[in-house]
Amino acid sequence: MISKMMPSELRQALNKALEPSTDLQDPKKCKHKRKAGDNFGVSCLDCGSVLEGYGYIAKRSKTCIHKYVLTENISKICIYCEDLSSNTL
Ligand SMILES: [Zn+2]
Ligand SMILES: [Zn+2]
């Protein structure tokens, strides 16, 4: 029977297990070895720092850490927010 209410202690333990890790490393000390990325950006899994773009799953940051790439017509564009670099080469 899975319709039974869970004992509150078990439910608390489960909630805790589902929470994002609370013992994140200090970003200043972290070497950002474990990274996760998607179309929105890249974040460090160990300290939670946004490393590129808006961070993994666009959750961490409201501003984009631009990562510019050269396009075929030799202009620089951010791969995450598609901002065109104002810097000319
Ligand atoms: Zn890190
Ligand atoms: Zn950007």
C-alpha cells in the first residue's frame, strides 16, 4: 500500500535528501572541478558559482557572464545571451 501517510520523521528525512546540498564549498577555495552546463550556462556543482552565462539551468544568476565566440562573419557573440561584443577586434 503506497497511499498510506508517511511517518513525519521519514518524510523529513526524505525532504532533506531532496534539498540541494547545503554544504557547498567556499567559492574562493573551490577549484571548480565538477561543472555542469546547459544552453543557459555553466555552474560549479561544488560551490554553486556561476562560471559561464546564467549558470546551470539558468537558476543562479540574473546577469550573464559572457562567453564570446567568433562567428563566421568575424563578429563576437555570446553563446548564452547572444549579446554582440562591443569590442572590435
Ligand atoms: Zn566551484
Ligand atoms: Zn552573455
